[in-house]
Amino acid sequence: MNPATRLSGPFVFLALLTLWTQAQPFASLSSYGVLDDPTQSNPLRRNLTLLILALFLALVWRAGRLGQLRRAMGGLVPVLFAWFACCALLGAAPGLALNRLALAGITLAIAFCLPLLFTRLSDFVLVLGLAASLAVVLSFLGALFVPDLAIHSLRDAVEQGLAGDWRGMFRHKNDLAPMSVHFLFVGLLLWQMRWRLWGAALMAGASVLLLLSGGKTSALLLVPALFGAMALLRLGKSTSVFLVVLLVGGLALITLGGVAFAPLSALLAHLPDPSFTGRTDIWRLGLEAAAARPLTGYGYAVFWDTGVTYAVAGSGDTAAQVSHAHNGFVENVLAAGLPGLALVLTFTLFAPLRQIAAIRPRLVGAEARAFLQFLIASWLFVLMSASLESVLFNRGDSIWFTGLLALACLRYWSEADLRP
């Protein structure tokens, strides 16, 4: 490592582990405290993310790269947050929505600071690999020595039906499963960058964790994300756009489209449940609520846990009891209307497509190709996951943070600020 990386590397390593676990590693689920008012803020998480942001900003300033950060944030990002803030003020719980939007902004800023702390690709991948490896090892050690804190059990206060599914050092199996996919992508990147044994071991460990978590969504999307990334490195620009639309839009059509469009619903009724666990009732409620306020929504991340659902749902509708929409597109329409969803898709889908097209002609060497494949796979996985989970633009969610990191790297690389 160069001297600058030796200074920032340990901080990045600890920050990654903190953000991946949302500052709650090995959280106990046996206490009925997990049923407390979900609108309450977590002071430890809030203070740690603020500390990480302050430290990263100081390191970026020390490296003389604040201008690059400012340019990366310019334009679309301020407009996106301004619109979501206006919708929050007009929503059901303005203070809570703005508080949660602030966490989303802090998480985004951290993700965009992080690549600027490195000047060499190998240093960045080394720190990322070390953090991923420790997370995998700790998840196995937790299951071995403190199983009640690493495996769902009948003693959990909620969701006893998940008993036996691993959650590792994370709070839920639906956190471990997508993070295992991310760790597998990191392992493949290490392998391609000639850390063969390390990469193979990380891929093997991540694959076992994915299997033991029982995460069907993540397991299903692993192969399309990986092979989609491989294909995007080789296809032409128009064909690449078509492939992304097919992967992301096709999955959204199969899942959400089956609820929104009656003819498609009749066709899909003859197929296995595309939502895996009966999410269609939740999506139907979310779409009905979104149709009532299509322009401004209800405020950022407040629809499901502030009682608003009961004003929309019918009597006895169990869908009103969930904590999120299990769909990132529905969640953003509920938060900030159709304009909000359009802004989020511009930031997460259309801008990266343009950036990937700008990077590809300048690729030099196998390591650069491997890194771009890693970024595309991480990006595609988050976008496809949005059809089944509320990961898109979701505050400090761990898998959303990995997607943000990919978006940041693509942005800087397309402008030649991050050079392999």
C-alpha cells in the first residue's frame, strides 16, 4: 500500500463493516425490544455514520479531492434530495421522513467519498477483500459459538418461521443472503486479480452462507447478475441497453406487472408465485396507495410504520402490518410519487448505463475488465433485487450501500477520476 492508503485503509475497513451491519452486528432478536416503535431513531447508528462521514470528508480534503466529490454530487443528486425533501414536508410525518432522508444522504456521501481515498485499484480491492473475508469468518464463528445471535430460532420475538435460517453477523437472513452474493462477487474479483487461493476461499465461504441463509431471492438473482455483467463487457451499446432493460424491466414486469395489469395477472396465475412469499397483497396495497397520491407520495420511508397504511387498507388487511413494500419501485413512488421514482431511476439506471458506455472503450488490461465486471454485477444485482425487496434508495441498507459504492466508482471512472 502507498502511504495515503496506509492511513485511510484501516478506517475504510472498519467503516465497511459498520455500514454493512448498520452498526448492529449480532443483534439479539429474542428480546421484545425488537417490537418497539419502529419510528424511533438509533443513536449509535446515527452518531457512527456521522463520525464516518466526518472522517472520510477530512481524508478526502487531505488528499485534495474535494473538487471531485463536489462534481460527482453536482446536478442530479441535489435535485433528487430536494424533491424528496419537499415530498417529506407535504407527507404524513415530515420530521421522521426528513430524519430518514438525512441518513440516506449521509450514506450516499460516504459511498462517494470512499473511492477517493484510494489512488490504486489494487489497494481498494485489498481493503474490500479483507472486510468481506472478516465478515464471512465472523458469520461462521457466530453460528458456531453464539448461534442465538447468528441463526434465526424459535426464541426470536418475531418471524419464528425463519428458525434454522442463518443470519450471520447481520440482523436478518434477508441481509445475509444479498451480502453473501456481494462477498461472492468480491471473491471472484480477487481471483481475477491473481489472488487465486484467497478469492476461491471467499467465494466458497460466501456460497455456503448464501445456501444456509435460505435466501431464495438472492440465489435466484446471482446468476443473471453475474452473466449479465459478463455480457455487458462484450455487447454493443444498443444491445447492452436492451439486455439491462430485459433483466431489470422483465423481472419488474413478471413481479409487479402481475399485480398492476389484469391480463398479465391472468397469465402469471398459471406459473409459480413470482414473489416467493405472497408479496402480491403488499404490492396491491402499495399500488392503490400510490394511485391516491401519484405526484408527491406520503414522505420518505414513513408509509408503512406510521399508521398511514390503515387509512388506505381495508379492515383486516394483513398487508398493512408489514414494514416495507418488498419492492423498491413501489417504495419510492410511495415516498415521492412518480417524479421521485423517475429521479431515482435516472440516478441508479440511466446514468450508470451512460457511464459504462464511456468506460468500456478505455479498458486496458485484465484487471480493469475484472473490476468493471464486478461493478456491473453489483449494480445489476441491486436493480434486480428492487423487484422483490425495498433496497432501492433505502437509507443505510447494507446492500443499497454496496450498490451506491458501485455507482460512485462508475461515476468517477467514467470521468477518469478513478483510474485502475
